[in-house]
Amino acid sequence: MHTRSHPAWAIVSAFLIGFLFAVGLVISGMTQPDKVRGFLNVGGIIAPAHFGAWDASLAFVMAGAVLVTLFGFSWWAKRAHRPMLALEFILPRRTDIDAQLITGSVLFGIGWGIAGYCPGPALASILTGGMPVGVFVLAMIASMSITKKTLGTK
């Protein structure tokens, strides 16, 4: 059986990539809710005395991630006809911006700002974050389930 389609290889590679991603989130500070809230506190750019200071450090983390992804995908796409660990590239087919997308994005941003977690950092913090992370992850799973049943999404 070809390595690209072998289920065990897919599981091992998914675990290793997820682990590397989690380590990056921890090292960068993305798993620290106060640091994330400090970054999302854009009012601190204009009026730090009123809103508190803005923490720009995560902007560098995100810019670094975008650059690595941009150059990595560009480099790979020019040299490969298919991905390394899959049979084909799977690209999104929808390009429209509708009310559902905007509503979901707004709710995601509000939740991220309130909790200081988004799904990746929450899962990376599940063993060390205590009760707040556990509650966040349970609420996240419940809301995914409700959304799937309500909207019929995958």
C-alpha cells in the first residue's frame, strides 16, 4: 500500500504535526489568555491610559506564521503535483461571503476576546489550563454540535 494513503501513517503524521503546532502555540504565548486579550486590546493603541497597553508580541507570531505558510505553500506548489501526505490537494470551493460566514466570524472573535482562547490554543492548554480551559472546550464542542444539527454543516 502506498505510504500516502496508509491509515497508520496518516494518524502518526497528524499527531506529530498537531504536537508541533501545540508546542509552537505554547512557546509563542498563544496559550496565555491575558497575553491574547492584551493583543486583542486594540483600544490600547490609541488610548493606553484608558484601555490599558496593547501587547503587539502576538502580531509578530502571526506575521511569522503567515510568512512561513505563504513561502512554504508557494515553494511546494511549484515543485509538487500533489501533497506529501495525501493523494491530492483539497482546496475550498466556496468563495462567497454570506451572512453565515460573517456571523460565525464575529462570534468567533467575540468568544476569543472574552475567553482569551480560540480552539487551537485551548486544546494545547487542556492538560495545564485547569477548569477555565475545560469549560471552554466543553462549550466549544457543544456549540459545534448545535451548529451542525441546526445548520446541517459538516
